[in-house]
Amino acid sequence: MLPSRPGINVIYSSGGLPELNSPYLICGFPGSGYVGKMAVDHLIEELHAKHLADIYCTSFPPQVLIRSDGTADLMKNTIFYSKNGGSNISLLLLTGDSQPGNPDSEYLLAEEILDIAAKFNTSHVFTLAAYITGVFVEKPRIFGTATDTDIVTSFGDRNISTMDGGSITGMNGLIIGCAKLRGIGGTCLLGETSGYVVDARASKSILDTLLSIVGVRVDMKNLEQRAKDTEMLIQTIEQQMAGRMGQQQQSSTTNRPSDMGYIS
Amino acid sequence: MLPSRPGINVIYSSGGLPELNSPYLICGFPGSGYVGKMAVDHLIEELHAKHLADIYCTSFPPQVLIRSDGTADLMKNTIFYSKNGGSNISLLLLTGDSQPGNPDSEYLLAEEILDIAAKFNTSHVFTLAAYITGVFVEKPRIFGTATDTDIVTSFGDRNISTMDGGSITGMNGLIIGCAKLRGIGGTCLLGETSGYVVDARASKSILDTLLSIVGVRVDMKNLEQRAKDTEMLIQTIEQQMAGRMGQQQQSSTTNRPSDMGYIS
Amino acid sequence: MLPSRPGINVIYSSGGLPELNSPYLICGFPGSGYVGKMAVDHLIEELHAKHLADIYCTSFPPQVLIRSDGTADLMKNTIFYSKNGGSNISLLLLTGDSQPGNPDSEYLLAEEILDIAAKFNTSHVFTLAAYITGVFVEKPRIFGTATDTDIVTSFGDRNISTMDGGSITGMNGLIIGCAKLRGIGGTCLLGETSGYVVDARASKSILDTLLSIVGVRVDMKNLEQRAKDTEMLIQTIEQQMAGRMGQQQQSSTTNRPSDMGYIS
Amino acid sequence: MLPSRPGINVIYSSGGLPELNSPYLICGFPGSGYVGKMAVDHLIEELHAKHLADIYCTSFPPQVLIRSDGTADLMKNTIFYSKNGGSNISLLLLTGDSQPGNPDSEYLLAEEILDIAAKFNTSHVFTLAAYITGVFVEKPRIFGTATDTDIVTSFGDRNISTMDGGSITGMNGLIIGCAKLRGIGGTCLLGETSGYVVDARASKSILDTLLSIVGVRVDMKNLEQRAKDTEMLIQTIEQQMAGRMGQQQQSSTTNRPSDMGYIS
């Protein structure tokens, strides 16, 4: 095994690398609304994905997280894998506690993760992100950008709104940007979310879209339940806000801040 | 001797390394209330611990500290050792002027310190920290987290409150987190303190708990005296605050801010 | 090909390096008013300059930029080259999305760019910058500083105002400063601009001056059109400001903040 | 010549290193009131000191400084040397445009400078700093700290007030702190200054003290003239402040802020 980049430490599960057939890499980094991370964590659970490697980085926040059983662990990213039963489709699933705290380390971690995926001949990478609008909506839209025009062209068929400007900051952007330079395809899907709550509804929307692209099916029951919880939370907030607005200015009936449209 | 990590310079006492029998490493980094550092400094003094090594780091604040005799020294961490007379228990005792000023260097220093302990086959590491509550209490509680569930299980017998969430930031967290990845056990003990004063009372509490775990006894007279000084200082502050409150609102007789519960 | 500096990745166009006869290196980094970048981008377009190399740097902002066709790319600097038809003058033309986010990386990138230019025996480097004054002027002046007194002496003939103090920060300064240490000549030309708008008029002025120095001619039509747009934008702003001033204090008819004179 | 530390580039004058007999290293870094730098620049001028080496550092501010003749140079530190005629005393004199912008680089530069001095068997290092009090005084005091008690002991004879606490931040502290670890003696002399003006009077005081220690004499005329200018500037400021105070509250006749006592 080659040594990792400075400040990055990859610890593989014992027993050697599994054989995977050019798996998709699907990344759910922690970010606004936990949209991406929640979707990937759901996939890991429902697919009974197996542990591949932990990735430690000295630019993660310098702390241990305490679990409910009282034990403490360094912050890390973790890659799981799934051969997905009889089908031909295998997946690498990345989830994590944190993104690195400075630009140089974000680039290094993106390259390190792609090195790991390259061991299995990954040819396409997905990052799942949040599209922050500052408003609550009935049905969250899915936005997308990609490394190649033929991927972008396919967005229309899948009800993905193609972004045509701006930027994707952090690991969700860097992973697909660095992938492109290696000749690996990359797609960033962004679930519309207010940015005010942990948004399982946006998470479910983005996962539905992803699964239809990669051709994998999983039980969505648990995530749907959490999406319903999100919906109720949003309704409660909207009612409270409407109430407060009503007290302040009786003529106003809606409380929709204008679209902020930034990405996280 | 292997070269140290970049930016870290370890200078051992001349005369070769001592023979130590799998010593505990006990760390008292400077932090809120000087709870941990004061406890370890007391141990060093009472055990007549011997100097092992100075650790310099280019991420310590770029300055010299001026001593009362007019001489100046770079900031450093220092490890002492104690064979503790006839007993079988030996200790590595770390005290210091500072923690590094950025996350990457905190991780590096944690690994460097563990490398030093590994030369002596240390199998368990303790870090002594402060649990900041923002209130003055009669009897400071001791909180704890550890690398392994069997350590956590033993907390109850020793009147240690097990933490079940949150994080431990800085060297106190990283040392046990990095230890865990090497298969070395780690415990972080946190003494409850207001965060407003240098708190020798919390320091004494945490040292009592530590000594009962490692099975070492030391004369506590000096630290008890300092703990009494802390107690008087707190009483003075409380009386002044009560006086000021009385002037402001006659009905109020206590001045206890709510529990802030953060760690340092 | 020698490996690049840490954090910098240079990817050359396939097909080997072109043969260039000691080309001038002309740098248009993004900065205030896009004065330099717009001038170099115009040169690249009008000279049909060819792609030489992309330069990636882990201290560029950690993000991908989304293009109008929906595809995303890492931030980068790019060097083009032009042999300029039958004449003897060849050019290296640097344009980019960003400057590095910290001083150390700015120095490293400056050295890397000069290494690339050195492959072609470049003996003189130009950086095109903005001279921010905070005021709108009819005819933007050109300011200059250089590595050698004989270059400075020639400024008078070309209507360039010689700077006699202050500093040039960022890549525009470092490139000529680092060039000087290698025995390569360097000139920084600065176009006067308000700093309030993307200023194609300052861009055209600086390009006129540059072209007269290097002895290259290009069609200026497109940039002249953009300069006219800038002029109209400025007139609109001035009229609005005059209007607002008129409402506030009827006796005031101009709104010229005093010269701020800083460089970017 | 060994390669320099990462980010540091030392360029020696051509013609080989001079032969110097264990010279004192005297450092005048830029800082508050330019107290140290002005003193060393005066020494360099009056001793007709010769250029030894320029030191460039990628953590100096990323900019070029423009000189009055219109030429631009990277920021640097420079070491000059003086054999001082017939006497046995030789000097290394360090002056500079800047100190590095981050702690790690400050440590690295301190070590690099000491490496250069070590080539000539320097056994003692002086740093000249400012002791900021926030008040104007008739006769600035000289404060001192050192690496060894025997140096501190000698302070009394030379009218140097020994510091007995606090810290010296930046290069002035690190140079003597790092020297101590190499077995090289170090003294930091600090000239009392208000911190409000470029203070040639404090500069002259500290230089008088330094010269009496190292046993070198130089013509002080130019620095005395500048010290008189400082005195007049201070008197003007004091009169203006007294005038303003008189308008505000007629009973007040002095305007002395309390001693701030920090070091720079």
C-alpha cells in the first residue's frame, strides 16, 4: 500500500481489499441540512454495506467525538462498499464526521479518496449536496452539474435542473473537479433545502434521483418516515412564523424570503 | 533516535533513556482554570519526578517567556518520569507552556508524544481537562470519557460521571483519540470548574480520582492549601456578586448562571 | 519534466512543447476591475493563441466553477502562447480564475510560472494590474514600476507615470520580484481605475501601452466596444450620484472622492 | 552550501564568505517605533558594513516594495558584516523589511539566521526591540532579558532594567530562545517608547547601551539629529494634546495614559 498524503491516514479493514467491479463512488459529506450525508447513511444501512476504510486527516477539527456509550473517537471519513446482491452494480459509499478545515487539505483529501476509488477502477463519482434557497417548498427540486456535457444532457430526462453558473464549494465540488482531471466522470446532485433544518425530505428526493441513475433499489421506508418528520417540523415553523407575522402586520399572509440560491 | 516530525524538536536529557516498566502517561496541558496542568505539576513536585525530554514546536506561540530571574526560554512541553520508589508503578508526566496554534500541529504533537511513550511500552494514557459550567459549586464533579467500553464501565465505581455526547477539543482529546488507533487505552478525566478562576479545588478533585485509578499516593498538602485559597477566592466573588445583585434587585439572593457544560 | 512544487499541478497540452523564441510572458491575473485579465483575454482571443498548460493549485479556492453549459471545472490558471505570424515576437499569455489564498502559495506559484517561462528562455515579464483611485476619470493614466532602472527610464517616452513608493501586492508584484532574482527583467503596468466597476476602458489603455512596448498589433475593436460600455456605465453612475447629491445638498455638483491610490 | 529551509532562500554575495572572528550578531527587525531597525541601520551606515547575504521568505508579505527610483524588489532581510577596522571585534548586522507572517515561519527564519551566524562561530546574539508604554518620557529606559543568569547579572552595571516576567514575541524573542538551545548566548534589549511615533530617541538610547556592551564606537551624529527631531515631534504632540485637554476639561494639565508595558 502506498503511503498516504501528508496529514492523511487511511486505515483499511483487515482481510485485504474486496473485489469490486468498477463501483460508483457516492459521497455524502456533512454539510447544510445534512442532505447528502443522510442519503448516503441511509444507503449504507439499507444495503448492509461493509466497512472498507477509515480516513483520518490532521485538518479535521482537532477533537474527539463522544458516543452515547461514553467512548470517544477521532473525527474521520469512512468508506463502505456494497456488491448489491445478484446485480452487477457495486458501490463505494463515503460518509463522514467532517470536511477538512483548510483549502489545501480539501484538495489533498479529494485526491486521496479518488486514489482509493481508483484501486477499484471507479469510472464515475457522485457527490450529494444541498442547494440552499432560504425558503420552505412543497417539493424540493434537484439541481445538477457534471464533468461532461453528455452527463448534463441526460439531466432533463431525470427532472434534474441544470445549473448554468456559480460554483460548488468544498469537497462536493473538488471531488468531481479532481475526478475530471483523471478522466473519471463526476456528477454533483444538489437537493433544494431551506438551510434552516436537517432536511430528510431533500435527502429522500436526492436519493430517489441518484438511485434511478445508478439503477439500484433500496427500501426507503425509514428515510420516508424521517422526511415526514421534516415536513411536520416545517409546517410547525411556518405556522409559528405566520402567527408572528399576523401579529406584526395583518395584511401579510405568506412568509417566503426570496431565493438565496447558494450551495453547500 | 528517529527524527521528529516537521516543526517538532524533542531534546532528551543526556545520559540515555531510563528503564521504565510500561508507565502510565499522564498529561496536564495548559487550559481553562489550569485544572489539568496544576494537578500534573503537583505530581511532578511531590514525586520528585526526573526530567526526560523537552518538546519544542514551531506552532507554539512565537515568543520567549521571561522567568522571575530575568532569563528567557522558548515555549515548550516537558515530560518527566517517576519510578515511584519500591512500587511497580511508573509514570510519564507531561506538563507544558502551551498547546499548538493550529489543528495539523495538534495532531502531529499528539503523535510525537505517543511515540515517546511508546518507547517505554505505555499501554494507557490519561489526559486531565476542565469541564466548564459557568457556575461555582461546593464539590466539583469528575466527568470522563475513554477509548474503550470496559474503561467507561469502571467509571461508576469511582464516582466519575460518564459523558454521553459532545466532544473534547485540543490535545486532551487528540491524545486519547490517536492512542486508540495505536491500540493504546486512553481516558480523559474532566474536573468541573466555573471557568472564571484558576481552580486548584477542581485540580485536587481530579488528582484524587486519578491517583485512586493508577494506585499511586502522594502528599496532597500543598494542593489542598491551594484548593482552600480557591475556595476563599470563590466565596469572595460570590459575596461581591450577591452584594451587587442585592443592590440591583432586592428579591434575588443567588447568582448562578445556568450550566454551560462545555469542555476545555 | 520536473515535478511541480507541492500543491501545484501543471498539465501541459499533449504533443510536446512548442518552439518559441524567448517569448515575453504577459500575465493577466484576476483582480480589481478585471483590468489585467480582460486585457490578456483579449490578446488571447485576437491572436488566436494556443493552449500551452493549465496550472492547478491547492491554494486556489476549493471549489468548481460551473460553466453556462452546465459542466464544472476546478479553478486554474492557464498559459497560452502565440508566435504571432511572420514577426519575430512570440508571447506567453497567462490568464486565470484566481490567485492563491495564502502568501506562501503565491510565492510558489510565481516561481512555478517563471519555471515554465524559463523553458522558453523568456527574458522579460509583464504583469498588468489596476491602480485604484476611487474616482472616475476621463482618461485613465498608466503607472509603472520595474526591476531595472533602464526600464524605468524608458517609461517617460511611453507616457507611463513612474511609481516612486508603496508596494504591489499579490501575483502582479511577486512575479516581477521573483523574476529579478533570476536575472529576468520585469515590468508591472497599472491602469488607473475607480475600483467600482469592471473597467474595460482601463483595460484598453493598459493594453495599448503594452502593445506599443512589445511591438505587437492586434485588432482592438471588441475591447474598444467594451470600453465604450464601461464609459456609459460610468456616466450613468455619475448622473445617479449627482442626482442623489443634488437632493441631499443643492450646492454640491460633483461627487469625487479623493484619490485613494492603492494597487491591486 | 546546504539548502535552506522550505520557503527560505538565502542568497550570498559573490566572492565567498568573509573571514570573521566569532562576530556578535545584532538584529534590528522592523517593529514598533522602528527602534531596533533604526539603530542597526545606523550601525550599518557608520561602520560602512559590507553586504553578506539577502534572506527571502515566502511568509514575508507577498508583495514588492517600490523604491524612490521606481524599481521594485521582493521583501527581504539582509545581513551585513563589519570587521571594524583595527579592533578585534567583528559584527553581523541584520536589518529587514518584514518579519514572517506566521509562527512556523518565524521559528524557521530564526533557525536559518542562526545557521548563518554559526558559520562564523558567533557566540552571542543581540536583538533590539521596543518596550511600549503608551506614554512619552524625557529619558527612555532600557529593559533587558537574556538566555543566562550571568548576562542578567551584568545588567545592573549598565543601567538596564531586568524584566522579570511577561514575554517577548516575534523574531526578537525567538532568535535568543533558539540561540539558547544551541548553546549560543542571547540578549534582548528593549528601548522604552510610547509606541505612537517612529522613535529615534529610543533608538539612540538602545544603541548607546549596545555599543558600550560590545565595545564598539561609532559616530552618533546622524542618529542624535534624528533623536532631536523625535523630541520636537513629541513636544508638538504633547502641546496639541494639552491644548485639546484644556478645552475639554480645564482642570487637567497632563495627558499621560497609564503604563501599558507591552513589548514589540
